[in-house]
Amino acid sequence: MLEPVAASRLQFAVTTIVHIIFPVMSMGLAPFLIYFTWKDIRTGKPIYEQLRRFWTKIFAISFVVGTVTGIVLEFEFGTNFAVFSTAAGDLFGGPLALEGMMAFMLEATFLGIFVFGRQRVGNVLYMISAVAVGIGTWLSAVWILVANSWMQTPRGYELVSENGQQVVTLVDPLAAYLNPRFLWMYVHMQNAAVESVATLVDPLAAYLNPRFLWMYVHMQNAAVESVALVLAGLGAYFVFRHHIWGYPIENVEFWETTLKFGLIALIITAPLQVLHGDLYARHVFETQPQKFAALKFGLIALIITAPLQVLHGDLYARHVFETQPQKFAAMEAIWETESYVPEYIIAFPTSMQDLLDPRAKDIFGIGIPGGASWLASGGDPQATIRGLEEFEGPQPPVALVFWSFRAMVGLGFWFILLAVWGGYRWIRGQLLEDDLLHLALMASTPLGILAVHLGWVVTEVGRQPWIIQDVMKTSAGVSSDLTGAEATATLAGFTVVYLALLVLYLYVVARIVRSGPPAPADLTVTERPETPTDEVGADD
């Protein structure tokens, strides 16, 4: 029987790990669908209608399953983390409500037009529906990351006494919501006699916190990069079967185009994510220092997203260094304060002790001398990084944070290698004949989503033992009347249900992929409504 704290944390982790797959797919597909729709309307070429209709099916199923699995996460705040919900309800209520009213309703309303309305509305309205669905999908991430970034870098609040309870009141909404962590997360996600309650006294300070933009950019770029890998991987599979094995593949042009778009997106996003991650790590170092120490469309998308994700990751890491130095120390397994700290691109545990209790200076690996110091400071390889031993109180699980960060960074550079490799072969006119590249892209299809999971492990586990950084510990936020038996039972139940939903989702997507794009005979010809809006369309 697990303790309520452990069971509640594990349940939230399991449900989040499964849930995040679906919004990553929908957010990553959104810009592709907008582009496919625009090209379909403007050019009338069958390939763009095939791309739009095929990937819309996967987008729709991702949206539906993501909605179902996401609702449970919001309820878990009340069932498993009631004390935290009471403490932070004044701040969390607004973003979650706005996410439902603004983003979800916008997305759900126009999704019906986008999926079923091609023959019922004009070109302009249909294009608007595609853009609205994309905006709604990305707006959902805005409000979720506003709330999460405040947990990383809380601000815009004050402690007040209310009915015998200590209340955290929002005093500066701008500082609270537009905090520095929010921005980073958006492009490259105490139990005492007196109960603490977070009340907004300045919503702007709370919601516009510095972490938000870092998180938002990092997350959205990661979503596009993940989908780029899916496009490139699926395209490579069918191209490999056709060009290498000689199997007759219907609509092979569709899969060749998918491969190329995925690769282009990867070439752009992969470097950006690494660079932004570097700046984000610097931000974490300053705010949570303990966390730091402890083949056309698929190819196009891959070429674009891989560099961008690396670039953005570099910037994001620097932001983490500046705002969460303890988290940054955990990410690098730096226990003693030192300068000229190397950055290990590749690290291997040479013993079980290294695996369970990693210490950077004792680990075998390939590193860049002064790289971590340069990463944290933004250019000074002699910069000093505070070690974990300087921070009082419990440390985050350094092994989990350190190895997750290493794996995430390693995947980031692997995506860049794929992007460069694919781009080079494309320029040489050998993209469709390189069987080794095709195999590498196929094997990398799920790795973008895995990298997203690893990034959230670093973000959330690296913040421990705090649920709200330096305000409330995780153990204090769990529901006070929750028993171990109840928490364990719900953990088991939700694990079974969520795994079943994941299997069902993968089965449906596999059926869609096997069916392939619509046949040329099933494509739209000219039967579209005659409306004034069609004058700017491309029905001809």
C-alpha cells in the first residue's frame, strides 16, 4: 500500500505522461494543417487535399482523446491535491477557466467546420476554421503553461491571514502571470497548523511571469518537432518499402511529400530547441538552482524544427540557470560549487553508484570543457555554478533529473544529425534512395514525444520537494483526508484506463495510416458552394 503522497504523485505522473501525447500531436499538426489547407485552396493540387484530409483524421482523434484524458487531470487537483488547490485556487482558477472558454470552445466549434464542412462552406470560411482550430490548440497551451510557470517562479502574490488561514493573495497579476518561466515553457509544460491559500493580488504579475514565455516556446517547438519526426518517419517507411524493397505503394508521391515536409520542419526546429534549452537552463539556475545541479513535408518539417529546437533549448537552459539555480545544479549533477564546469554531451554510468547517485566529476563521458559554465552564463566558460551542497533542505532526485536531462539533450542533437543528414541527401538528389537514412527516421518516429516526456521530468521532478517553488512543499499539498488505500486504488484504476485509451488511440491511428490518403477518385473536384467569399479562393 502506497502512502497518499507517493500514490498521488505517481497517479498524476502516469495520467500526464499518457495525456501529453495527444496535445503534442494536435499542437504539432496545427501549423501543418493550416499550410495544407491554404495550399489546397490556392492551388487546387490533389496532393494538398490528400495531405489535409489524411492528417485531419489523426488531428481529430488526437483532439478527442486529449480532451477526455485532460479533464481528469483538472479533477485530480481537487481529489488528490486539495490543499494545493485551496492554496493556489485564486491563481489557478482563472487560467483553467480561460483555457476552457477561450481555447477549447474556439477549437471545438471550428473543428466541426474544418472536419465536416469542406463541401458546405466557402473557401474563406473554411480557411478561417483551419486557422481558428490552430489558434485554439495553441491557446490551450498558453493557459496551462501560465499556471505551471507560476509554480516554477511564483510572483505577484502576498501572504495574508484569512479566517485563521494564511492566504497567498495576488497583488500583481502582470508579474504573476507573465513571469519569466511562462515565456520559456511556451516555444521549447507544508502541512502546518495554519493552511496556506494562494490569493491573487496582482494577476498581471502572476500570469505574466518570466518563466511562461520560455516554457511556451520550448513546448510548442517541441510539439512541431515531434510531429515532424512522425511525418518523416511514416513517410520514410513507405518510401523505403517502395524504393528499396520494391513493393508497389499506392500514392507513393503522398508519402514522399510527407517525408520532405517533415524533414524541413525538423531542420528548423531541432537547433532552435537546443539553443532555447540552453537559455532556459540558465533561467532555472537563477530561480531553481537545485534543479539544475541534480519525404517532402516530413523532411521539410524536420529540417525546420530540429535546428530551432536546439537553438531554443540553449536559450531555455540559460533561463533556468538564472531563475532556478538549484534545478540547474541537479540537471548537471554538480554537488560542489566550482567554475569551468564541463557540459557532458554523452555520459555513461560506470557503476550502480554512478547510476543512482551521479556526480558530474566522477562520471565517464564526453564533455565540453567549461561548457556548463558557458551554458549557464551565456558565454563565460569560467562562470561559477553553485553546487547542491550549498542549498539547504531536501534535494530533488538528482539521478532522475540528471539522466533525463542527458537523454533529452542527446536526443536533441540526434534530431539535428537527422536533419543535416536528410538535408544533405536531399540536396544531392539521393533522399529517396538512402535506405540507412530511412531506417534512422523510422526508428526516430516516437523519439520526439519521448524527448517531451523527458523534458517534463526535468521540469517537474527538478522542482521537488516544492509544488510551488519556495512556497508550498508537495507533501503539504496533498489532500489531508486522502488515505493510502484510496490513493492506491485510484492509481491502479486510472493506469488501466489510460493505458487502454493509449492502445485504442494507437490502433485507430494505425488503421488510418494503413488505409492511406484518399484515392484520387474520392477527391473534391469543383462541387463547392457559390458564395461571395469564393472570389478570393482557388477553386479553379
